Amino acid sequence: KAGVTQTPRYLIKTRGQQVTLSCSPISGHRSVSWYQQTPGQGLQFLFEYFSETQRNKGNFPGRFSGRQFSNSRSEMNVSTLELGDSALYLCASSGDSTQETQYFGPGTRLLVL
Amino acid sequence: QQQVKQSPQSLIVQKGGISIINCAYENTAFDYFPWYQQFPGKGPALLIAIRPDVSEKKEGRFTISFNKSAKQFSLHIMDSQPGDSATYFCAAKAAGNKLTFGGGTRVLVKP
């Protein structure tokens, strides 16, 4: 099976812009989670979607949003970008009933100037 | 109460040595404790995981030790190799809840 894919891999934006990141989970996986990774804060949970419904949400401002489509592909959107949003955004999919085993994609590295 | 504390932040070990990374948690509802390995430019990959009803789990050169009463768990990398040089994350999860990660440990294995 193909792994989790994320597009784009790299992105440069300026403050105030918005960005949309895409994630395609492993075929058959219905759960998709998003994480933000920065050197200072480590890996922080953004949100999790299962069958198009958001099941869990982390402590991020409303500028961060996501959605999941019927084919389990997911997108996350960040509006009104701030310099502090520069990070590696990771998507992970899970296919087991407990959603414990998560398979990560390579991430999208976002730089906000 | 969701926090997972990981130490050390970095460690250097000689080839053939033992790398030990420790994690502590507070939330007694956590019932799944995985370790992830991340190489530069890659996403984290599941290495090994344990549940609280087991005190130790070994897979190849990687061993998790779990102390439920102390709310601590650790990763031991035996016979460390240069290819093990990576960042390691511990994590914890409660049923129906999100995965909470430790801060990460950068391991460098010197040849």
C-alpha cells in the first residue's frame, strides 16, 4: 500500500495570507489526524477526523480549521497567517478500530515571511 | 494533565552502547504508550508500543520498560548503531482521545 501523502511538501507564504494543505491517507484508513511540529513546541495535536467528522481538537486558535472528504482525504486551512505558524505540518492516518497506530506522512514545511 | 515529559533532550552514545530515554506522565487514563522515531525530512514512524498491563516489551534491539506505579516508561536502544541516529518521541493516549507526545530526544550515535 502507498503511504500517507501530503501536498505540497514546501510552501512559502507571507503574513496575512491563508494556506490549504492536503493529506491523502493510506487506502482504507478512515481516521486522519493533523499535527504541528516546531523546534520549540514539539509535536502538537491540531485535530482528528473520522468519517468526515471532527472527533478531537487541540488547543489552537480558530484560524486553524480542517475537513475530511468522503474518500477520507483531508485538508487543513490556516487563515491570516502569522510568523509563528511557520512549522512542519504532519498528517497521520490510522486504520485500526482504536485509531492507536498512526502512520505519518512526510509533512508540509510552511514558512511564513 | 495531558502532559508527557521526556528526557534527556539530547544524548550522544558510542556505537555499541545503550541509549536510554525516559518519559513520565500524569494522566492515569492513558492506556497506550508508543515510541516514534523520526529522521530528518521524514515524518515520525512507529517503533514500538506498550500497554500498562505489561512491564517490558522487546523488539529486536529496542526495549520499552514500563513502571505503572511511578507513571514512567523508558526506551532502551541496545547495541546502538549510527543508523539509529534520529529523534525519538514518546507518546501516550487514552481511549477515544488524542495522542500526546513528549518533547523529543535527539540521539547521536558516534561510530
